[in-house]
Amino acid sequence: MTITSAIVLFAVTWFMVFFVVLPLRNTTQGEAGEVVPGTHASSPHDFDLRGKARVTTLVAVVLWGVMAALLVWGPWGVRDLDWFGRMDPVQAD
């Protein structure tokens, strides 16, 4: 795995985990009973983006480490994901 593919794998993993973590433990203004004028009642009451980013980073690092280790040392590699045979060497006639 090259450094570029490792960075891309981490970025994709981080954003996927972020979109899963984003709605967790979310309290709306309607549930809290304090709706700010001009906003929806479903808007977050106390949105902790920094905390969600920390949790996302911790989970993403663990998941990325497992995926990277499986791709580098595990039984599967990138060539195993080549279902259409595009990585096969071209035979010159």
C-alpha cells in the first residue's frame, strides 16, 4: 500500500465514521424545550462538533489500522478485489 492510498483509505474511513457518529446522542431544541427564534425545533440544542470529531478520529484510526493491516499482511490484497481482470498483465501478441 502506498502512502497515497493509505491517506485516501483513512479519509474515506474517517468521513464514513463521522456520518455515523454525527446523529448519535443528539438533543434537539424541541426536546430541550428551548427553541431559539428563527430556527427549527429539530435543530441541535448543544452540538459538540469537537467531541464528535474526537470520537470519529479514535474509531477511524482503529478501523483504518485493521483495514490497512489486512491489506498489507492479511490473506487479501488489492488484486483480490479485481473482479473484472483489469490488473492482469497485458499479453503482447
